Amino acid sequence: MTHFTPVSALVGGVLIGLAAILLLWLNGRIAGISSIVGGMWFSPRGERTWRLLFITGLILGTGAWVAVAGQAPLPRPQSPAALLVLSGLLVGYGTSLGGGCTSGHGVCGLARFSLRSLVATGVFLVVAIVTTFIVRHVLHIA
């Protein structure tokens, strides 16, 4: 990280919170991205529309940010493709094992004072810190 951008971080956090609140209030659904995406494949036909619209909104929101900011975040070229694929598979497995992802537990679950989400979010953070330490200081990748 080369510089801290508190304004964009605050705006992003407010927008994420607003989206989570609106989805819960208007649709009765938790804004857990892994569950939303997973449900696109395994839900009844009527359930797919709102999921597709939510994911489309995420993509369009990213496009709007790139249009306003003038640049997209750059991928990390020093990260091997095989490591990125493995990481994605492990994240998918972890969300299944943990019954949700960081957005479902960390944003929505904590806002609902869920003890299960508090534990899950703590585990997410500890694993992320340990993984970052191993990748950067033991394996010297990135």
C-alpha cells in the first residue's frame, strides 16, 4: 500500500453498509456474496433475478469507480497464477466450511450482533494475518 485514502475508504464503507441494509430491509436477504453467487446456480428460478441484479450492481459499481477515479487497481504481477488459483479455491472451500464469507459474517453478521459471525470474522482475520506473514516473510512472495 503506497498511500492511505480515507475519503474513498469511508465512501466505500458507507455504500457497502447501505447496500447490506437495503437488501435486508427490502428483500429480507443477507448480503453475503458467496451465498448470493452460489445461489445463482442452485436456487429456484425466481430467486436468481435479484441475485443476478446484485452481482451486476457490484460489477457496474466497480466500472463507475474506475470511470471516476480514472484508473483500475492493478493486478500483482509478482504473484504466480497457480498461487492465485489455489487461493481462490481455498477461499471458496473456507466460505463453505465457515457457512459464509467475510461480507456475510463481517458486515451483516456483526451488525446483527451474531456470536457465530464474531467468531468467524476473528478466524478470518487471524488466518489472513498468518497467511500474509508466511507469504511475505517466509516464502518471500510479493
